[in-house]
Amino acid sequence: MHAIDFERLKAELGEFSEIYDNHRERYGMEWPGKRDCLKVIQQPSLATLKPCRLGFGSGG
């Protein structure tokens, strides 16, 4: 059984805390700006891609 990292869960849900922002990430792929990226992807989209209806769903 694994313990739940509630600070990580809050970050994934878009609720960032100073505790999570200030500690070093413990696992996973890391790169400069990763925490900022996680914050940005939680924001609503400014645009949405729409499928082209010509032949949509016909498999070709």
C-alpha cells in the first residue's frame, strides 16, 4: 500500500501551496521550469481545435 502525497495531489488539481512550490521534486522527470509548466497547464484553454467535418469518422 502506498501513502498519498497530498501536496502533490493538490498541485495536480491546481491548488499550489508554498510548501509544494519550495521543496525539490522527489521523483519523475525533472527540468527547469517544470513547476511553472504544471501551473500553466491547469489554466483554461484560450482556443479549441475542432475536427474537420469532411470525412470525419469515416476512417479515411
